[in-house]
Amino acid sequence: MATVRRSLSDLRDNPPTFDRARIEATTDAEILRHQVEDGEITDEDVKTIRLSLHMTQERFATAIRVPLATLRNWEQGRTPPDPAARSLLTIIAKEPELALKALAA
């Protein structure tokens, strides 16, 4: 991405425009979808994915076959999911029913 440099006087004369209502109307699910599309899964997203499935930590940890302590560490930002776990979380975020069905089989 290119860096654009603007002077303070230029910013005062030509302030950037944005749609505050559109920003405020953006849901967590939409933000998560964009992050997944961009290939970014963070520790905050782990909790968002779990909550979007209406699952407790215990149930989600069991469903994705990780220790409960590991899931809690991810959600609290103590440790990030490893690349394999990030891949699994991306799949779950994009196709939750299919992913959980496959894991349950």
C-alpha cells in the first residue's frame, strides 16, 4: 500500500470524508467476515467465532478438539492460535455447519 503524505493545512482545507452511520452499522459478524476474507484470524476473533455459534467455551473446545485451557489462552490473548488452528478457525468461520459436522464425524 502506498504512503500518502498530506500537510496539516491540506487536511484542514480538505478534511477526509467518511460515513459515520455506515461505520456504526457494521456488525461484528461483518468485521469477522472481512478479516476471514483477508486471511486474518486474531485472538479476539476466536471468541467472536465461538459466540457467533452460540457455544460455551467448554462446548467449542470439545467441538474443535482442543483443551479448554488452550481455547481460553487464545481468547484472552495469552497465546495465539498456531497456523493449523488458525486454518481450522478460518474454515469454521466460513462454513461453520460443515466444519463442525466434519469434526463430529
